[in-house]
Amino acid sequence: MALDKNGIARRIAQELRNGWYVNLGIGIPTLVANYIPDGIDVEFQSENGILGMGPFPFEGEEDADLINAGKQTITALPGASLFDSATSFGMIRARKVQLTVLGAMEVSDRGDIANWKIPGRMVKGMGGAMDLVASAERIIVAMQHSNREGESKLLSACTLPLTGVGCVKKVVTDLAVLDIDPERGFILRERAPGVSIDEIVAKTAGRLVVEGEIPEMSL
Amino acid sequence: MALDKNGIARRIAQELRNGWYVNLGIGIPTLVANYIPDGIDVEFQSENGILGMGPFPFEGEEDADLINAGKQTITALPGASLFDSATSFGMIRARKVQLTVLGAMEVSDRGDIANWKIPGRMVKGMGGAMDLVASAERIIVAMQHSNREGESKLLSACTLPLTGVGCVKKVVTDLAVLDIDPERGFILRERAPGVSIDEIVAKTAGRLVVEGEIPEMSL
Amino acid sequence: MIRKVVANADVALEGIQDGMTLMVGGFGLCGIPENLIAALRQRGTRNLTCISNNAGVDGFGLGLLLETRQIRKMISSYVGENDEFERQMLSGELEVELIPQGTLAERCRAAGAGIPAFYTPAGFGTEVAEGKEIRMFGGKPHLLEHAFDADFALVKAWKGDEAGNLIFKGTARNFNPMMAMAGRITIAEVEELVPAGTLDPNSIHVPGIFVHRIFQGGHFEKRIEQRTVRPRA
Amino acid sequence: MIRKVVANADVALEGIQDGMTLMVGGFGLCGIPENLIAALRQRGTRNLTCISNNAGVDGFGLGLLLETRQIRKMISSYVGENDEFERQMLSGELEVELIPQGTLAERCRAAGAGIPAFYTPAGFGTEVAEGKEIRMFGGKPHLLEHAFDADFALVKAWKGDEAGNLIFKGTARNFNPMMAMAGRITIAEVEELVPAGTLDPNSIHVPGIFVHRIFQGGHFEKRIEQRTVRPRA
């Protein structure tokens, strides 16, 4: 059965390694913070200027001066630090953040990503996404395998305006975990529980490599 | 009579205007802080990272963590701020410092300055001088009119390796105050008390313009 | 000491004219110069270009200046939590230039640091790169980006002193420090204005040299855009 | 929280090898990593390239590593309050590259901010400009300068916490923050190491993400180069 949003987040959380600084985008990526494995210490960076971001505040303890990049009220954990936007993107560009998780509208089998603009619709802007994808050494895209029209979001080439080129290394969808090898395309690594390889093949428009045993995710 | 070092500093202090931030180099320039005219509020910047630098500390109150760019122990006045070297040179390059006073070995009649290197001798380095002269909107050079060998330091072209080109606007020496007009050369503005125009002409190797009445400095 | 205190927001805005370019601090509604925006609306200055990460919401932040059509152009990284903004943009009344957030921040920082231009990897291969010089560094393509040039910067700090020194609180810092450093004339409104010598000189976020005018804001609403809380266990 | 605490200077230096490039914080003898320099001397690592504004004095600061001939090359803005330095430089044993101080600071800052290159006016028309690209911005010539690339950065802070957050005191800040941000591996020695949550998160000068190893220094001499005082009135 296809994963729900929390399932995708839970699977991505398994990728966390001890000592990593992590930037989580808006939407599914934000949920990853709820599933940090035991024994793993990570710190969350939000590009509006905080490291050591904690959970939402208790009711009545919201502080208008403490928000995340999604403009949600948050808290700061012990050891947190606050800084300006130039320093924040400085640490992003200088690759001090080990993992960036973000959503996407389309991903290509060469690692291109499109997630900021749909021609003809109101364009809200790229925010920090272009900076993040241009610099992060490790980007995981969290998204549905298909869009609302049932079309694959894993393509041979993005049709929408790009956010970045050749930057995505791993995609976790409701159906599968896939690595991206720019030479070969999407490499199928794991299936969602109960999802068949055939379904994944059918719903992946870009080049897909299926090699050997493809295990089910263990969540 | 030619001015002594304190006289040069005293004359330069008359150039201070209310509300200016000022960077004083090592040597004669440092003495300018002792002659701030009444009613003039200025703040001193030292490029190693302080604004609002105060006088030397009282004996026993020296703090190894509070020095100026000449590595002398200093104090901080109320309203002072401390910052890193990147911010310090940021404010210099962004022209937030209204006046820079520094010494020189040679100045040309086009405003070039040489003050960091003598070929054949041990070279200590340019420190912050190249950044200061490249960016300051207002540079006053404080120096002796002639070197120890009796040769003019005001030349048609510098013979020593340059610190900056076309940047000096005013020179105050033991003999005179001179503006620099790159088209015309040194423009004589004032004579030190008792110093003749003839002496200044004789000791100025670069182009010198003497127009109209040349008053004595009032100190 | 050089004193920077002015009486209020209206006095602080002296010299702001139609057609000028302003930087306006804040991220969403967090850390925006509320009092200056209100005073600017009162003054009615028009045809403004605003460099600001976001464009406020309907009825608050820069949304207030959009309502009165005082803004001709927005330079931002993310916009559109704002119906009036969308209407003006789609109708062509409002020009919008979208810039990656890190590039926006660095172009402000560059202006305040006297760096006219720099290279950044952000936006390579996207429409942001169109018309820009591309150069390889370390085997990776980068775009040449330029420092902003703003007539005024309007920023909001938590505490400030008479000498113009600023301290920010929490994530209300965001773009405010770089914009404060970048403006030809920088105006800071603060929640608390204190005498010089009160703030720890080690803890100043923006040295007073960058701030030309400072005043204590009369009223701060500090609206929250997304109030998220967790249940008490 | 990610813990960065190591036991002492010697443990902190693990991985430093002959021939590496190090950034070393401080201005003159102010804010130098005394304990790390001492430990580095003990280790005897050789052929080092040191990026540091100055080169210490005879018998203190980087002068200690010059005595033992561990430094092959210095990249500095001002040197030579140091007889041994002068001797090695004149004899050709020591290579010296002199860089304008602001350019030195900005090349560190660029490294920590992921900016590979930038333009600065400093040095135009001088021998510093030789071989560099020159470009006009705003009618004024600028030089293209590149970010440094250092294997390790050794810095000294006043206070630090377990998460690697750093706070500096006075003008001992100088190059330390930018170097801390620039090192591939950054080691910070602090006068006082405190538990996470002790320092005000608003007042951190270097966020812990930039610091890989931190320890409390065992001994700080904090020598003064020019003791200047005024008489009591």
C-alpha cells in the first residue's frame, strides 16, 4: 500500500545520521522531525536564521519573534543559535548542512528538480530553494510519485521551470525509495509495503533501473 | 617654523567635522585624537574591530583583549561596539568611515601614495592600508615634507611601490597644507607659521600650484 | 559619541521621495519595521521599489503600502500570501522580481561590505541565470551577482542605543542586519531605546556607524502568521 | 544537540598533517589560540602553510612554530615584529605572501559563506593586482579575489558551549569568527566552556555548526604587545 505523508517522512528519517545538521522544507519534509530514530542526534536549521530548532511551543508560549521558514511559531532547544539571513545561507552554501529535505513538483532522472513555478499560475517565488539545491551535498526529495492528474513526477526531463540541475541524489515517494545516477537514471532501492515493482515501473516516466532484489521498506 | 608631530596632528584635527567616523593610522595620525576641537563629536574606528575607541587605559586597567590596530592597549567609550575583521573592512569599503588619516613615505601630485614597502629592506606588509586608501572617500596624509635624506616626499610620481592610486586628496606636512588636484598637482593652501612659500616650493618636487594669498595656519 | 536619535517615524523618513528604492527588513511578518511602514503610508510616497524578502499580507506589513499603490516594484524571494499583491501583479500594475533568498541576503550583505559583485552557485541552470555571467569555480558553475543599491533601509531591532547600535531578538533578526548595513541612509525602529553605554559592546549585532536615524517605535503589533502549538502532555 | 567537546588541545589536533594549510586566528598576540599553538609545536607537524594576519613575536604566538621551522609559508597582512621570522624570510627558508588586511578577512569570510570569489577595490594599481582580473564597477576598478581553502582553522574564543557555539571578547574577536566559519575542520579553544543552554542564543558570534571540536584551554598567558597607559589625573 502506498505510504501516507507520515510514512514518507518516517522513511526519510531513517536516512538521518548522528551529528548531521538538517534543513527541512515546508510540507512533508517538516514531518521528518517527528521520526528521529533513537540514538541519533541531529540539529535542525531553518534558513530564516536558527540552528537547534525545537518543536512547536505550548499554547500561550508562542513568540512572534521565533518562527521557522514556514512562518510557524517554534521553540529553540538548548545549544541553539540565532543569526542573520546572510550567515544562514552562508552555512548552506559552504556545505555545513549535511542534509536538505524538500518537496518537488518534478524530478528528472539526471537529478534536476522543479518545485517553484507553474507557468500560467501565480508565482510565489523560489524562497531559499535555489540556494539549498545549488549547494547541498545531500538532497532528498520527498513527494508523491504521481501528481493529482495521475501523471508521473519522475521524468526523463522536467517540463516545469527548474529550481536546480543535477542536484537530487535520492527521492522518497509514497511508492518507493530511488537513488539517482545521472548516467543511468532512477535506481529503484525499496518498495513501499505491498507495492509491486510493476506499479513503480508503470508510474515512473523517466529512466528506471531495477536490479536484483528490491526489498520492501521497513518502517 | 616647521611644525612638530603634534602640530601636524593639531592642524589635521581642524579638518574633523561633527558626526564623522574616523580611522587614524599609526604614528602622527594617532595623535590627532588628542586635539579634537570643542563641540565636535567624532568616533574613532580601529580596523582590528572597534568603533568608539577611547584613550589609553589607566595603569593597571589594561586589557589584553582590547587593543587598537597598532596593538596598543586602549579603552572603549560608551556607545562603542566590537566586531570582526570582515565587518570592520566592510564598513571601510562601504565608505561608512568619513575620514582616514595615515602616514606616507611618498605622495604624488596625482594623489598616489606609497607607504608600505622599500625594495631591499625587510617588508612588513601593507596591513589594512591598501583597503583604506582604495575605499576612503576622504584621505589625509600626515607626514614630513622631506625624508631623512632631505629629499621631497611630494613627487610627480612615486618611486616606491604603491599602496594606492589617485586616492589622496589632502596632505598636511610640517611645512604646509596642500590639496591634490590630479589635473594640476599639489595646491598650496596654508603655510606653517613662519615658513615661506619659497621654502615650500624648494622642497616640493611634484607640480605645485601657488595661487593668491597663502595664509599661515592658525593652530 | 555620535547621536542618531530622532523623535519618531515621520521625522525619521525625511528625504524619502517618490521613485526611490527602499530595503525593508523582516521575514514574513517577523521583524518588520511596523512603525516606519505606517508612517510611510501616511506620507503617501509613491512609485517605490522595495527590496524585501516578502511582501506582507493583506492589511499588514508591506501589504499596507500595496493597498495604497505606493509600491511600483517588489524585489523578493517569496510573495503572494496576499490577495492584493496577486491582483496587482497579475494586472501588471506591480512589477515583481524574484531572487533566490540566499542571493537576496548576500546582495544586501555585499552592499554593506563594499563588495560590488560576487559569485554564487544559486540559480545556475534556471531562469534566474538568464543574461548573467557564468563562471566555473572548483568545477562548479556560479553566477555573477551584484550588490544592491538602496536609497534607504528601513529596519526593526529589539534594542538600540543613542549611538545607533542595534540588537535583534530571535528570528526577527533575518534580513535586518544586512539591510541596516546596506542602506545609503538607514533608519532603525527599536522596541527599546536605551542610553549609550547600556548595551554590551560585545553583543551588538549592527554597529551604530551603519545607522543614521533611530527611534523607539510607538506601537508594535507583532502579528503571527502561522500560530502553531503543541498540546501540553 | 550535537556535541563538539574534546578533551584537550592535543586530541583536538588529530588529523593535522605535514604540508597542510591552517588558518590561525588573532590580531597581533590578541585572540590567538595559545593552547593549540603549543600543542602543534609538541606534535612537530611540519611544512605548514599558515593563514594568519600576523606571525607572532619571537617566542610567542606563531613565533613558537617559526622557531621550530614548522611553517613553510605565511599568508599575512603584516609581519616582522619578529627577528626569527625576518631571518628565515631573508634566507629564503620561509615563503611569505602579503595580502591587504581587508582582502585577507574577506577571503576567509567568503570561504565560510560558500562564495568562491568576489571583487574588491583594495590593491588596484599596486603589485597586489599583478596577474589578477580587473573589472570596473561603478566606474571604479576592482580586483577579483578568491576564497581561501584551509584544511584546519585554529581559533580562540572567550566562551563556548558543548554545541560549539562561540562568543568573543573585545578586539580578541578580529579574524577568529571568519576563520572559524572557513575551516574544513575548525578547532576552537575557549577560556570558559559551558553547558549547552547557558549562552544566550541571541549573542552567539559563531554558531556551533561551524565548529568541529571545542575544548577549554588549560592556560592563557594573553601577552600584551604594546602596553600603553595614561596617567591618572
